[in-house]
Amino acid sequence: MKRDLPLSSLEPPEPADLRAPTGIPAPAELAEPTDVARPIGEIIRSVRPLSESDVEHILVVQKRMGLRFGEAAVALALVSRKDVLWALSQQFSYPYPREPGILQASELVVASDPYGAQAEAFRDLRSQIVAAQDVTERRPLAVLSAEGGDGRSFVAANLAMAFCQLGERTVLVDANLREPGLHKLLGVPERPSLSTLLCGVPIARPFDRSAQMPKLYVLQAGTPPPNPLELLERPLFARLLENLQRNFDRVIVDTPAAAGGADARVIAAACGQAVLVGRKNRSAVQPLQQLNAWLNKVRVDVVGVILNDH
């Protein structure tokens, strides 16, 4: 008898910083209210101590000079432009951290510099993927590269955050069971996760979650096992991906380097769709071409390509 993984009949998570949720809400519970109806002044006042006289002064300048509320507040040096941009992001459901914290690491550019060129590159990659999936079935997405050091974890983490900013409930899976790195990138303690699940051991709270990016869930690799390829080749891994796909809008899977063994190819085949990562001025063309040819041979759709120069 097949045993389903413990990911379906669970309670909604607490919005606590990087606290593992007890589970996944049902689809009907996914709609979340936004701040679009809240005045921007009210949102700014939730993080900056503006007095009633400050607000009145802002409103006078706003009317006299024909400015928006935020522009008038910045002109009066009562708030910063960063404060206004963050308040607007809350109105338009574009989440990113307001203050430095775990998700402000330099590698997490979508969170730490959401208006920068690198964040824009990830939004462009996201658009490539969405466009490609308009004509194909949406599947879990493996992030692959030929060689080590190409930046797969960097791409996977930032791409997951970019989909969260699109309003999609996204799970980021570290399937690199040989040298897991996402927990280090995200600054969370390593704990039993994917490798334990693939041994058939239930985990009540399998995900890490950040209050700064409330739609982002992380399934760590956990303790590196002595038999990573064998675990990934078990039917349980494919069933886990199917279960995640049913419960999340987007599933992003980090992988080991393809040159390091068969793990990456097994993961990609189980996912069905992939993004290829190359490193500027470093990646050789031939290994990437060979990887792409293998993916085509086993009918894994390559739905995006990125040249990483981070």
C-alpha cells in the first residue's frame, strides 16, 4: 500500500519569521487581502511616527504643489523615498523586506534590491517561464547547470521570490542531497526535511517560512544521505513533487551540478520542466549543449535560460 506524504491535511502556518508552518492551506484559503484600499499615509504611519500636525502639513503641501502624499512627505523630509516605495509595494501586493534582515543578503537581490537591474533580470526570466507555460502544462521547475559554481541556488532562490511577488504561493525545494546550500543562503538552521521524507518518515512541520515573504515556503534538503541518487530515484520523490504541485502555485527545485553525477538529470526528469543556468565568462558551451540535448531526449521542457554574472 502506498503511503501519502504528510503534506495535505494540515493547518495554515503562523506568519512568524522563518517558522515552519504546520502545513498547507486548502486552495480556498489562499486569497489574501491587500492594502490597496488603505491610504498610503496610513501605511507609512504604521512604520514612521508621523504626528497629526505632520500629516496636516503634508496635506497642505500636497494640495498647494499638486503632489502625491508620498512626494509631499519626502519633500518635507518627514519620510524617505524608501519608505514611500515600501508603502506603495504594500498597496500593490509587491512584497519585499522593509528593513535589513535574513532576506537582505546580497545574493537575494529580489528581496534586497527589488528595483535593481538584477531583480529586473529575474522578472524577465519569470516572464519567459510564464510565456512558455502558457503553451505547456505547468510542472515543477528544476534549476540546472552543467558545472559547480554556476549559481543554481542563487537563481532558484531569487526566481522563487520573483514568483512570490507575482502573488503566487511558491515552494522552494533543495534537492541537492549531496551538498545542500539553500539553508545557508537563506540563513536558516539545517534540520530534517527532504531526505527524511524520502525515507518515508513523516515530518509534522516540513517547511521553513519567512514573514518578510509570506508566500514563500522552503523545503530544505536536510541531512545529506549516503545514497542520494537512490532516494531521488524512488517513486516517493515523484509523488512528493506531484503533491507539492497540487498544493502550491509554483514549485522551484534546486539541484546539484549535472557534471557531478546523475542526480540533476533524475530530478529534471521527475519535474518535467527546467531552467538552464550558465555563468558569464566561465561556462563552456559544449557541456550546456549536451545537457540541453539530454533534456530534449527525455522530453523535459526547457522553459527559461539565464546567464549568471553575479
